[in-house]
Amino acid sequence: MSNNQVRKYDVVIIGTGIGGTTLGAILARHGLRVAMIDSGTHPRFAVGESTIATTTLTLELMAMRFDVPELKHITSIAEVSENVMPSCGVKRNFGFVYHREHTEQNPQEVNQALVVNEVHYFRQDIDAYMLHVAIRYGCDAYQNTVVDDIRIDAGGVTVTTRGGLTFEADFVADGAGYRSVLADKLGLRETPCRAKTHARGLFTHMIDVKPFDACREVPKALQQPVPWHQGTLHHLFDGGWMWVIPFNNTPESKNPLVSVGLMLDPRKHPKPDVRPEQEFADFIAKHPDMARQFADARAVREWVSSGRIQYSASECTGDRFCLLSHATGFIDPLFSRGLFNTMQTTNALAGLLIEAAKDRDFSKARFAPVEKLQQGLIDFNDRLVNCSYLSWGHYPLWNAWFRLWLLTGNYGQLHLQRVMMKYRQTGDARWLEPADALLPGAFTTLEPIMRLFEEAAVCVERYGAGELSGEAAERAIYALLEENAALLPPFFDFVSPAERITWPSTPEKIAALLLEWVERLPEDVRAEYFDYDVRALLQQPVVKDTITADVA
């Protein structure tokens, strides 16, 4: 085909990151003609390297819903190592370690949430794998191809490139992230960004980063049950945080690298006029435990240093177009929600697009659920993250807010597990379709839980505004938790500040606790989350693996 010939497709996807290629694979699997256009090529560096339970559950759900089994290949370290590449790390915990400048870290100021079967994605391999999956299902990929213009009218979409290619399609999905062509062309980028979170970042990949467990002596009574190195480590401090994501923490991996990033509120940590590697060195020199961890570390690629990373869009859907997750907006890498947001959006959009192609209706109204979902994801995540940054000014307040993050995440996981169980029990694929329970962007819309989140967030925000002391805000949050004690999962003492680590246990103990808690739940909550055979859930491999691997 010559360059001046028009290439005709059902859908054009701009960007071949994990969101664009996942969408492309699903659409092509269901018979749509798909072109994927990207200004770069693979393999390449990308941030968003850590999964959470709701991410991998969503991937498993999508694999079943759309009959794309390759999505299941990126849901666990075993699947990734066997089917993709032995280059990823294992994630058995979310670790949070609080620091003060020029002071040895206090081992009683840590939090750890035990998780299992999660993965540290080496994104250049994961993204390249999903590109190949999409091509195998029938997508055409145009790499090193820069989009010059997009025109949308009642008859369709026309995409032209800087190299003279022309594409015609019924619909365009823009997954180009912050540099979204559509967001710029249609004036959708909000200025200023509406997010309350305000942070800049610097990040790279490094070798010879020591496991944090080897950097200090901690009394046995204060040691956490799972090594920090076996999970995603968050170094917390007033005004920011650092991630340490090892790809080298499992025997399956042949990858020596560790992802390292520093997120800073510029109002507390103004950007200095030095190179990013010097800023990083100067920063860790103020924190003795961090300095020991990075004493021998060296970057293997250029540091990336950004200005404010938050951005948003006033709209993300319209007639014949949609901005994908990170083209719509971004808040912060904290809590590893980026991949979850991407997959939730992809799950919602893919189903709607398949149906739209059947009846030739690509109107904005058709994609209203995606608009609601994506804007809700941004706003909920912004509040969750902003309150976290605020709470880091006073560790006991963070210790309380940590519980709200944990609680909402637990209910999100319960929701997705219910969906999977209902599908397995009934065989009805409608259970796999996105439900309103997740559309507003929160992990759950259970009214008492979201009211608890809202009231606790107000406490943290009042602390940030100087209207409440840290101690008063902390007490208020624990009082709210006590008022809702019947809704609190039994695997952690949410109402005791002394408890900072979720409990490891045996499968039998977890099963007994869960079954007893289900019986105690209010009837309406039990009906919404446990209207199936809970004992059957406990026999599912994902649950068994999660429980067993939690034991140190």
C-alpha cells in the first residue's frame, strides 16, 4: 500500500502503551479492524510498574469476558515468568516506612499491608508482549509514526500523520497520555488542573540497590512478617515519598534492576537548579537509612525530572472519540492505582465499542458510562492521594488514614471476587460487565464506607488547613472507624493505633474469620457482597494462593 492511499479501519488507537494494546487486542479479537499508531517503538521505559489485587482481578475478569486468555498471563509472577519474560518482580506487600530528616528511622513508624500474587511489571517487556498479542489478534501497528492531525465529523474520523499517511475510521481512542493529540486539538486539558494533589517527580532504574531489610538492625519484636524487599517499598516523609520497586526479588527473575522514584510537593520541596541525580543524592544524604540503601546504587538510564505531574481533562468522550485513562488525567503513582484505572476504563470502553460497531452508533451518549468512570477515578484518587500527602506531616495521622486506603481497597477486592464467583456459578457473562459499584471511581460505593471515607478525608483536610491538630484529626478518624466496626474486615485491627501491619495467618484461620464476619455483617451489606457460596470462594486458587503466601 502506498503512502497516499487511505487506510480504512473501524477504530484507530493512538498510543501502544498497555492500555491501547489491551483495547486493541480485545477489539480485534471481536472482529473489528484496528490500527494502532505510536510515535515511538518498543521496547521502551514506562512508569506504572506495580499491580494491586483489583488490577489483576480486573485482568482475569477481562480475559474471561472478552475471551483474551493472554490477559491472564500478566496476572501473577508465575504466569508472567512462564508466558512473557523472567524479568519481573514479586509483590507480597505494600510497605510504608516513615522518615524524619537527619534521624535514624523509628521501626515503630512503619505500616505493611500483606498482599499476594501481585507483580512488579518490567514494563518494557509487559508492554511489548501486549503489543504482540494485539498484532496476533489482527491489529495493524504503525510505530515511529507521528500523528499530525485528527478530524472528526458526522461521517467518521480522519487521522493524518507527519509522514503522509491517512487513516479513516469510525472511532478514535487516544491513549497517548499527557501528550494527547485530541486533548490538545479539542481544548480539553484543564488549566489549571483541578486536582488538589500537587507533586513533581524524578525517577529512573538502578542496579545495586540494597534490600532495605539489610540496611539496619531492628529488634525481632518490631520486625515485619514479610521482608520489605518482597514488595513495593514506600519511603514516606513530610511533603513526599519515594518508591522502590525491585524486579530482582524472586528466583524466577533474571533482571537486576530496581525502579526508583521520588515524588515531592514543590511547595515544601522546591525544585533546585541542579541535575536530578544530584538532587536525589542530596535528598537521601539527609535520611540515614535511605542513604545506606542507595550507597552502592547506580542509575542505568537517564533520570527523568518533571514539573507538576497532575493533569486533567474537562471531558474525555464525545461523538466518535474517547481519551483513554492517562490521556484523560493523572494524579500520582501512590498506591499503584494507575494500572487499575487503565484496566477499568478499558473494560468499560471495549464492551461499549463492540456493541457500537454492531449498530453503528458512536455518539457521545453511548459512552457516558466511560465519562463518569474516568472522571470519578481521577477525583477519588486525587482525594485519596492528597490526604495521604497531608497526613505525612504527622505520622499518627497517616497511621489512621492508612486504614481508609486499606478499607476501601478491601471492599473493591470483595466486589470483584463476587463478580467472578457469580459468573463461575451461573455462567452468565453479564456478571463480567462493569457495574455501577465501580463507575464513580471509588473501589466501592457502599454508602456507609464512602461516608466514612468522606468524613475521614474532611478530618485530614482540616488538619492540612490548620483547623485541626494532628492529634485531633487522628482521634476523629478512629472514632469514625469505631462507629462502623461491623463493616470492618476481620484481618486487621482497624480501631487500634498500635496495629500497623495486617495479620499473616493460615488458610484455615482466614476462612474461619471470613465466614464469621459474613454472618455478622448487616443484611444489606451481606446481600451486596456475599450472595454466593463463600466456601466456594475460599477454594479458588487466587484466594488460596493469597492466603498461603501471606505466611512469612
